[in-house]
Amino acid sequence: MKRDLADFWNLVWEVALCACAAFALLNAFAPHQDLPWKPLDLNRPIGQATAAKVADFELPPAAAAEQIEAATDACIQVLREAGVTVERAPDVDDGGFCQVRGAVRITGGDITPLSPGGLTMQCPLAVRYVIWDRQVLQPAAREVFGSDAAQVQNFGTYSCRRIYGQTDESARPSEHARANALDVSGVRLKDGRVVSVLDDWSGEGATGTDGSRFLRRLRDGACRVFATVLTPEYNEAHRDHLHLDGASRGLCA
């Protein structure tokens, strides 16, 4: 009996040593962005754990003021460490379904400017935008057009409304009502060319098939960063923009 017990504990010890060795190897050699215990680094490629790391900054519906500030401060710190100039923006509460908590505003730094700028958005949405900009938008612009992106044209983030502007109270609130969505209408390149979702999605605009290929690259990459990505292929309401949001549900269309 004593020998059996000793053999059991020896086996437990050996398994523990193997597990520790495996963890050490994984920690040392696996890509940083694939390991959930490594801090989020906005300069690294999109990995298996990137979405979960961004989600750590999301706020639960019943979050207390202290929790909101703590999560938002941590989120802002990640942006600033990545060279993005960002400031806390006033939160919004209309007393109904339009509530923005943990609001921030990107004001400059190492980021492709939004036009118009000065947009209020939830901090995790700002993080998603930076990742998409660095890991999707700029590489696609260089590879397809041989030019950096100079400006992301958009229709805004915050809008106190239900989906598709419906007035029926049973309709779901839009993610724009929480400043948790960005509508991208086009991209201006540094060489002066403009790629428009309305004109170029079909490949029949001024940039031809390159414009269509570029926009689809933006869509495909966004689906790895944002929870919901809607394009002109989804419905008529999105014929002129890419809808990018950080909702809890997921849809790439």
C-alpha cells in the first residue's frame, strides 16, 4: 500500500514537472499574440488571443463607476503605450438606451487619422481601430496600391438611435447608441487617390478592381478584430460604408 502511494505521488510529481516544462516552452517560443496571459501589444499581428485580450476592457451592463474608470484607465494606457494620443471623453446617458461608458477620443499620435476626427467612442472600439489600422489597413494599402493610407473617411461612431433608425421601441438599439461602432465610408491614400465603399466595392469605380480587392481585404481583416462587420453585400443600408462594431454577438457579412 505504501509503495503504491509512493508510486502515485512520484507520478504526480513527474506530470507536474512535464506540465511546467511544457508551459515554459510555450511561454518562451509561442507567438506573444497567441498567449492569453501575455499583455496586449497593439504592434503585434492579430493572434488567437487578441480578441479575448481586447474583451478584457469591455464593461458589463451593471458595472460600477469604479470599475468603469479602472477598465478605461487600463485601456487608455495600452493605447498610449502604442504611441496613440488619446483622452478621456465625457460619458453619455440620455436616461434611456443611449449610454456611452468609458468614452475616449483619439486626438493624434501613431495612427491613421479619422475624418471627421474627434469622435467619441468606447475605449475597446478605439483599441480595435488601432489594431485594424496597423495590422490590416496599412499593410493592405501598401500591397495593393503601393501607398500608405493617409485618412479614414467615416460617418461617425455615436448616434442615439435603434438599428436602421427604426422608431419601434421593440427594435434593438444600434451599437452606435453606445459609441461602439464605426462606419467607414472610404480611405484616402497618401498619393491622393480615394477608395470609396460606395463607388469601389463593385470594382467599377475610379480605382477599378484594385479598389474592390482592397476593400475586401479591409473587410476580411476587420472580421478578425471587430465582432460585427457589415458591408454592401449585407443589405442596402450598408451600400456606402463598412460597419465595424464591438458587440457581444458576431457577424461578418
